[in-house]
Amino acid sequence: MLIITLISVTLAALLLAHLLLLRRELGRMTAQLRRYNKGTTGKKIDVSLFDQRLEALAGEINRQSNLVVGAEARRRRTENELRQAIANISHDIRTPLTSIFGYIQLLEAEPITPEEKHEYLTIVKNRTKRLQALLNDFFELSLIESSDYQLKTERIGMTVLLSDILVGFYDRFNERNITPDIRLPKESVAVYADESAVRRVVENLLINTVKHAAGHVEICFEQREKTAELRIVNEAKELTDIDVRMLFDRFYTVDRTRSAQGSGLGLSIAKSLMDKMNGTLTAELHGGSLTMTCRWKL
């Protein structure tokens, strides 16, 4: 009987000691978490008492902390991007508006010749078209990037579609004295995509090429093992690696990508449409040549 009593007392003492250690460890963890939440330390929760349940609890707290930190970083990044976007939009809208207002003042205030009047009205008309294109592209990009925007995926013949698009750009290339090296497969190549979206992507890439290309232009479409690949290569000696990495970012402004003929958002729209079609659009700079590559699944 005495032995049983001694064993019981010993077990009770051990249990009490463990509970006291557990309580102290919980207090220590609480203090660590409080300091972390106040921002006075970046150290994560650690456990000095060997207890699997406490270690699991500390691990979950640390994982949750990482999620909170990541969410906060994304929130700040989104806020910064939004502020930059608003600044870019404001600048891009204000510039043609200021020009339009200035020429209207000239038309109203000065006695001008019919030739000058025609010149001023032509400039106002062009600036208005620029502003309209800018607003349309901003609206289109916002629409494409919304979760509700849906594309109609179907099997489309890319060889015929690309030939049709390229024929439509003959005059534009000719005006720039550019004779592109075009290589399309003789056999039909089909992909699963949205035809209107593919047309928009290719047209935007070609518009960018016609606008900025200098010298040799290469347009190549071919079938790979699991994908169909369109490559558009043109000289772009003025671009830097930083420009190319940010080329599809709607919040990144490169002065040479924005002109009176467009909004500068064509590449962002093309990238968003390729993402919607589960394809890819990449840009690489090699030896002063820019290569745009679109890939669609077969």
C-alpha cells in the first residue's frame, strides 16, 4: 500500500511539475507573440520545452505570421502600383487635353488664316483620337483583367489566321520601308484559343514592331512538340534589359513606348489575353534584337 501511495505521489508531483513548466512555456510564448505583434521584434516563436503539441502550436503561429506578412507586403505593393497607375493615367490624359485646350485658345483668340485654322483643327483632331485610344485601351485592359472576363476557346487554324493578319499589315510595313522575313508552315497548324483574342494579340505585337523596328524584322510561326510558337524579332538597340523585363507591366512607363499614335498599353493587353488563353508571351533581348514569343497549347 505504501509503495502505491509513493508512486501516486511521485506521479502527481511529476504531473504538477510538467503543468507548471507548460504554463511557464505558454506564458513565454505569449510574451514572444506580443512583442512580435507590436513590431518590436521580427523573431518568430520558439519553444524551449520539449512538447510536440507546443511545437506544433508554435509552428502554426509562425506560419500564420508569414501569411500575414506576405499579405501586408502584397497590399503595400498593390497600393504603390495603384498610385503609380493613377499618376500615369493622369499624366497621359492631361498631356493631350492640355494640347487640345491650347490649340482651341489659338483658334478663338487670334485672327488666323484658313490654312492655319485647318492645321490647328487637324492637330486637335489627332490629339482627340489619341485621348480616345488611351481611354479605350485602359478600359479594355481593366475589362480583360477582371475575373468575369471570359474567352471562347475553340480549335482555330493559326496558319490561315496569321496569313490574313499579315496581309493587313503590308501597307504599314511598306510605309516604314520594312520587308519582314516571314516564315509560316505550309501545313495547317491548329491551336485551342479564342480567335478574336489571338488576332488582337498578334495585331498589338505587329503594331509595336512597325512603330519601333529599325532594320531587319523576322516573323516566324512553327509547331513544336506540345505548343505552337510565334516569334517576332526586330532590332531594338535603344532598349535595356530592365525595359524588357518590365515591357508588359501596365504600371511601367517607358517614354519610347508611348507616342501620339497609341496608348502604350498594347503589350499589356496582349500579355493579359495570352494569360487568359493559358498561353505565354515573353520578351528577350539578345545582341540588340528584341524577340517577342507567343506560345499556345496544341
